[in-house]
Amino acid sequence: MIELWGDAVRSIEDRVKPANRDQWLRPIQCLAIEDGRIRLRAPNRYHKEWFEDNFLPSILENLQARANSSFSVEFEFPDESNMSLNSQDPAQKTAQDKISSRPLPPGLDPRYTFDRFVVGARNQFGHAAARMVADAPGTKYNPLFLYGGVGLGKTHLLHAIGHEIHRQHPDWHITIVTCEQFVTHFIRSMMNQRKQASSISLMDEFRTQYREKPDVLLVDDIQFLSNKDSSQDEFFHTFNALHLAQKQIVLTSDKIPAELPGLEERLQSRFAWGLIAEINTPDLETRVAILHRKAEIENIPLDDDVALTIASLVRSNVRELEGALLHLSARASVIGRRIDKAFAEEALQDMVRASPQGISIENIQREVASYFDVKLHDLKGPKRLQAVARPRMIAMYLCRKLTGSSYPEIGSRFGGKDHSTVISAVNKIENLLAQDANLRSVINTIESHLRQR
């Protein structure tokens, strides 16, 4: 019967991206199939959840058709420490509670924990990757590289990883910094070293702090390293020292490593050694859930229809979404009015007009086609027409900038273009903007029209 499981798995492999196949599908082991039960082994419970959500239904459907029978599924885990605390006895729970009460490492924000992170379709992969790293730091996914637009939850996950590792390993040294803090600390140490006559080396102290002490290094906004040659060289050696010692490294950025301008190739390569996960703009359902979670934390009464109204108006990122809720609550409190749908629509109009959250890929395509006087179907189509080549690149650039959509998603809206084509277009426009004042004017005009729609 186990052979049937293998056949069912192979039946879906061709439809699965290679990265997902290797990371999420193949590590699942079928231990036995007997008495209508399938026993599977997953590396940990987060891997199990990802597998259940994304692959198990299709595999079961295929397997049940082959066997002409229905099955239930049970999971086992190689390390019982990955199981929930509910499976521990009271003595273990008491010990764990004592461990959890130890002081937080400096820099960890107490608000940013996994239980406060709202998981949706567009951040599920990043969340699952973060949990797996937190459960098994320094092993399989090192470094973990989280990327995405502003305010989408990268920093939240970075801190959540720190919290979870601290909970499980309270004696570990966790260093969490922004890249700007790392660079500033490095420059200050280097400059003061030159002034100091003491035999104590400030640079040695700096390197001890970042290369020898950390069991975990968490760095936010690593793109700040771009075009900083000395800092890049220092971080290169820091990265090597930690990785060689199997210390966990987690980095966040606004772009994937290969797209970071002014970043040395050797760093781009190392940042891609582990796992790269994108955090995308939340969909409507996730935005509603985020609002309810924030309202619960802030003790703000929030009806379902009001949450849906806010989520429909504010589409850009989590930070602006939560800001809109707080703005609404403060305004209602000042004027003594109940928060209802009509009040939400009225109170948020200025915020909506001032930001690009109502902008969609379709809006951008229409506006760019109109501006350059080209046919919309040519701009969106797969044909390589000279007249639409530059407008199409501009449209792709604006889609990435204003909607936060992923490269594959943008490519699919332009005649099924490959994501690498979109990346190339975005990079080309970004490079041209630095030297072409006319292009800057064109893009500013198009953006202005889009915001006024």
C-alpha cells in the first residue's frame, strides 16, 4: 500500500514548483498504510500544517481513487519537543513557564510574536519558514531571507523568530539589529579605534559582539548595506564566521538578494544559500482578520461590516491598515460618535485619497496605455512590439512599486511574461530614473493621475 502513496505523490509533482517540492513535499515520509489509516512523518508541526494546506487534499484524492477506499491521516514527528506544550506533563509546563519569564534579549519588541501575526494566503510561506527556523535554528534554512514591501510584516516575523528561539533556548545569545545600526556601530568602532591609544581594540570588541557572541543574528533591512564597501566587507566576514559555526542568520529586505543594487555578488550569493521567502500584500480576507486582531489588542469595538469597509479602502500594507483603525478610533472618541460603516467611509476618505492603496494592476495598465497612446491589449499582450516595449516596462515598474504584487503575478498580467522579465524591466527603469529627468517626470505624472482616480 505504501507504493500507492508514492504513486499519488508523483502524480502531483509535475504541478509543484521545484523549490516547494524539495522543501515541503519530499520531506514527508509515509510510514504505513493499514486499516484505512495513513501514518506520515513530518519534520515538525509547522511543516505538517503547510503540507496539509497545500498538498494533502490532492494526494488523498488521487490515492483514494487508486485504492477505491477512503483514508484518515495521522502524523508523527521525529522530535517530540516540537509538539505543543499541551503534550507536556505539569512539571514540564512549570519549568517552561519559568524559562519563558526570563528577561527578553535587548532589542526584541514584545509586541511582535507569532501569536499576534495574522497568517493569510500571501504570507503563509514566509510565516511557515520563520516558524521552522525558530524551531530548528542553525540547521536547514540558514540564512532565512525574508523580503517584501514596506509594512507587510517582515520585521514582525524577524522579532517573532527571536521570541520563539528565546523561549526554547533561554541561555542563547540573540542579537537583533537594523542594518543601519550595524553599519553605524562598525563605523564608530573603526573611527574611535584610530583615535584610541589603548591596547584594547575596539574593532576586536565589535567583532566579538557580532561574530563570537551570537547564537542567532537577526538583521532588519539588509538593503542598507548597498554601496557601503567597507561595511559590506565587514558583514561578509561576520556572515562567514556565524554560518561556519552553524549559528542562525535571518535577514529582511525590500528585494531579493540578486536585485539589491550596489551589493557585492559574494554577499548576494551567500544571502541565497538558505531559504528566500516573500511576504506579499495581504488579500481582503487577511486584511479583515488583521483588523479584528488589532481591534482586540487595542480594545476597540469593531463590527464585521466596519472591518470589511476599512479593509476594502486600505489595501497597501499592514502598517497603514492598522494605522487607519487607530485613526478611526481616535476620531470617533474625540467627537463622541459610534464607529459604523458610514463613519468609517467618511473618516477615511482623506487617507484613501492621499495614498495609492486603491491602485490596481488594471488601473496602471489603462493609465500607461492612455498616456503613451498605445492599445491596451498590445501593452498587456505577449507580442514584442517596439512601440509598447518602454511603456510596458514602465507599467511593470509601477505595478511593483504601487501594488506590491509579486513578480510572477505581474508577469501573468502582461501576457504570461516570466518573472525574470518583470525583474529585468523594474531594474532597468530604476537605473534609468537615476539619470533621466524626463523619465522621472513621465512617471511622476502617471503616478499623479493614478492617485487622483
